[in-house]
Amino acid sequence: MGKPLWVPSDERVAGANITRFRAALSERGISVGESYSDLHQWSVEQPGLFWSAVWDYADVIADGDPAPAAENLDLFPGTQWFPNTRLNFAENLLRFRDERTAIVSLLENGERTETSYAQLYQQVAQLAGALRAQGVGIGDRVAAFLPNVSEAVVGMLATASIGAVWSSCSPDFGINGVQDRFGQIEPKVLITTDGYHYNGKRCDILERVAAIRESISSLEAVVIAPLLNAAPAISAIPGAVLYGDFIAANSTDLHFERLPFDHPLYILYSSGTTGVPKCIVHGAGGTLLQHLKEHQLQTDIGPLDTFFYFTTCGWMMWNWLVSGLASGATLVLYDGSPFASNGQVLLDAIDREGITVFGTSAKYIAELEKAGHKPRESHSLESLRTILSTGSPLSPESFEYVYRNLKGDVCLSSISGGTDIISCFVGGCPVLPVYSGEIQAAGLGMAVEIRDEEGQPIQGSKGELVCTVPFPSTPIGFLNDTDGSRYRDAYFDKYPNVWAHGDYGELTEHNGFIIHGRSDTVLNPGGVRIGTAEIYRQVARTPEVVDSVVIGQNWYDDVRVVLFVVLHDGAVLTDELQAKIRRTIRENATPRHVPAVIVQVSDIPRTISGKIAELAVRNVVHGEPVKNNDALANPECLELFRGLPALDS
């Protein structure tokens, strides 16, 4: 058993929300043992009691009787949560209305705005009144094509307050990508902007807004919040109105529509790399309760915290971040490149804003290390006590880098879940140690297992990540899936009454987890299943390599591993460098992991949320169509993988 990289102090354990939660259970006469494993076991054996206790601990604002917490727990899908209650998501996020700071909004160009909880309430009230006046009501859709700024938070809360449904894309989406998403949900109102800043550039989006407005016939109004110019030229966009004019003369009285627990709140989208994106509908109550649990119990967030996550409005981590308002935290939003100001912009924000919980991606941490940054030498980071990482597996080397060169006394929580559940299956725990390369634990209430190819639970070996017990944040369903067949096929086709998430993972001896990649991109040379993350981890050890993507290429009657690498400027993939890469993989993984072919390319395709598009590369290599290029941030680079001579020999 390896030594932990970090162990929480007795003081931190004693003051943690999860410790107070356990005490609250004891006061109710519920004894759950001494360890986190004991608490977790109880939470999945008694899901009704557990989620009822979370409801009480987090003080959910609602009408009706929260008992029973669940009906039809034997149906998965099909469980009904808190069927006798009515609530409003926005009301729970706006429970604080004082002068404390609710939102700090930062732009790459240095602009900073600050909004108090009292101001946020007033701004939401004004926009909600304007939406009502526009004819938006319960169940209608409001779409946002916005950067990560405070207007996006206000827009979501105003939409939710009146019982309408919110859906957002970030402004770096192409026209077709937006049409493929918003065209399916038929929004009444589009809230957007004139542009954004990224990587030192001003990016005007009004032409795209005009094209989107033209293509979506359901739109009755386009509300434009200026960011680049005080008075952008919007006359060419039918129905367009400036944000300030739209909300003018609206009351600051706010009426919250309390609706059933599973009333639709958000529409999120699958990545869309294999076809038109699926529209995943999430309910207000399940989203709220799951986020309250994950924030307060798994991340230890409270009113004294300043909470940041690097995200865009097109990724579910934005929705996850915004829910921090329900716990009274100050949110820090940032829009722009994470590597602005010579890679210092986010590190500077930690010190300047006093960020206590800092969320980012595994790629960001790896890039800091590759660039040679040693933040503990250049920054104070005194406020920082939790670092969250998601988007792709966090390698052991990145774990060790954080504790060596960023901060020693910090809870580094890698978390993993998905847009499908708008939350996490496995993630952090402030009262557990951190081990290199491991996600700390399964989330409370999440009955996570790793199963082998025969469907049997396993520990210490790789297999399919599943969840065997219902939980509140399962989607209501997919839009326009009237009989629920597409929804069931997506998650419940592999095992009856069991959610199969599509991740390839491993349960460790510490009851932690390692995610080895998506199960649909698992490599299978010679019939041996290999997770792509295992190869990326070793390739990242090679200083010459900037980025990489690995696929399985059909080769005669087998599959061979093909690795594509992006090298530092001026570097060339020589025979010596290929041998070095192969040797590193062989010595630190297995001979099965060693690529049969290594090819140098100038770029790697990624989705707009930053994930490597392995399936898209595999399709191009096999001469198959990539069904939705607009899901990619850089679709043009797919041509780099077409017709390569090295792949024919």
C-alpha cells in the first residue's frame, strides 16, 4: 500500500461538513459506523433515508412533504424522487440576499466586475420580469450563446425562477453546432453577446448570431449583452434588443414558481462527435440535491468559500459551479485563455480573489508542469485548500507535481461523472487521504462498481464503471424520445436496472478509483483491453511531446495501437525519439501498450470542452465519416489524419 500524498488534519476533519452531517444523522438515531466506507455503504443501502438526510442538512426550500423521499426504488430507470414536494431551483440558489459578494467576473483582458447577493437578486428579478413580459412561461426554453460572465448566471436564474428551461452554448461554437443544439429545443428567447476575448484576440460573433437567428424559427427575441462594444450594431438581426433595453422598467419583485421535483431545469447535450447531439433533460430537484451533496459533503463548500472552476457555458461544469450559490459561496467566473499572462492568469486570480476551491482540467495541470511553472515559488496560494480536476484522467505525475510544485497542504480531488448525470459518480472527500493517481472515493449515494466482461463486480482489475442503485440526478430523459427507448438504450442496455456509464475504470485497494478512459475507445490488440489513459500517462513523460492521441486501427484480423504525437516547435520524430517513446511505454506499462505505429502531426482534435476526440480520429483513419464536425474546437485538423502512408504499412 503506497503512502498518501496528503492526509487531512484532525482539525480539518472535525470542521468538515461531512463530519457535521454524520453528527446530524446520529441525532436522528442513525448510526453509520466510523469510516467513510461505512457512511457510503449505508447511503447506497438506504437511499431514501440518505437523500432525505441530505435534503434536511442542506435545508432545501420547498413546499409539501419530503416523505417519502423515493417511490419505486426497484425501478431503474423509473424511480420517483420526493413526489410530494414542489420547489424552485433559483429560489434555493438565491436564498442569500445580503451584501456579501456572490459573483466575481473576470475577463482575459483584465476587466473585473463584482456582484453582491442583493444585487444578484435584483438583476434576476428584472430579467425574469422581462422574460415574463416577452411571453416566456413554464416549460418554455431560453437559450444562451454566452461567454462565462455574470449575465449567464443571471439569465439561468431568471429562466429557472419562472419555471422555464435553460440551455447554453459557449460562443466558440460554430453556427452548425449551435443550430444542431438549439434547433432541436425550439427556444423562445436567445440571450447572447457581441463577442468575447480569447488568447489576446477580440472575437466578434454578431454574424453568427444573425445566422442562428435566421435558422431557428421559434425565436421571438434576441437579447444582446454587449461585451466588446458599448453599443454594438444589431439592426441586421431581426428581433434583436440590447440587454439594458430589454430589462428596462421591470420590477425588482421576484416570484418563484414552485414546481414538481422533476420539473425540467436544464437541457444539456452529448458531445455530438458521432451524430447530432442528444438533448439531455435534467430536473430541478435532482440537480439541486446532487449538487448540494457534492458541494457541501464531498467538497466541503460553505459560505466562507470562494469557488472557481475553469469552464465555459457549454460544459456541465458551468452548471455545477453555479450551484455553489446555494451553499452561500462566492463564485469566481473567468472567460478567456487559461494560459493568458504567460500562464499566470488563473494563479494570479487565486491570490487576488482569495480562491479556496480551485477547479480545473487535468490538461491545465499537465501544461503547467510542461511549461516549468512552480506556482508555490511565484505565488502565495495561502487561501487555497482544495483543487478539483476533471475532463480527463489526472495522471500520477500530475498528482505529484501539484504536491511538489503547487501546494503541499491541499486536498487534490480528481472527480469523474458526466453531462449525462450533471454530476459525479466518483470524486473528492475532504476527510480521506489522497493517493497518487487515484480518485478518492465513490460519491455518497452512488452505488458504483467496476464490472468485468461477464458482468461481475471486481476490484484491482479494469472493467466497466456502473451504478447499481437509483439516484436523483438521472436525466428526466432525452428530448423527443417519447417512449424512452433511446434513453434506456444509452445507459441501461448493457445491464438490466443498472446504469452503465461508458467509462473504463478500476477500483483500488484504498476503495478509490482510477479512470482509464472511455470504454468505447478502449484498445483491444490481441484481445487484451487497454485504456487509452494508460498510454497518455507514459507519453506525457517524454519532454519532446506536447500532445497526443492514440487509437486502435483495424489491421488484418486484429487491432494495432497507433499513436499520433504533437512535438515542440522544431522537434522531429526521429527513430531515436520513437524508440524512446516505445521504451518508456514498455517499461512503465506493458508490451501490449507499445504502439505499432507512431506518427507526428501538428495538431490534435479536441471537443469544444477540451476532450481528445479519439473516435473522430479513428473514424478518419478508417475512412468513415465524422458525423458532427461542429462538436470539435478544431475540426480542420482532422485532415492531418487522412491518407497517411505510415498507416498503410
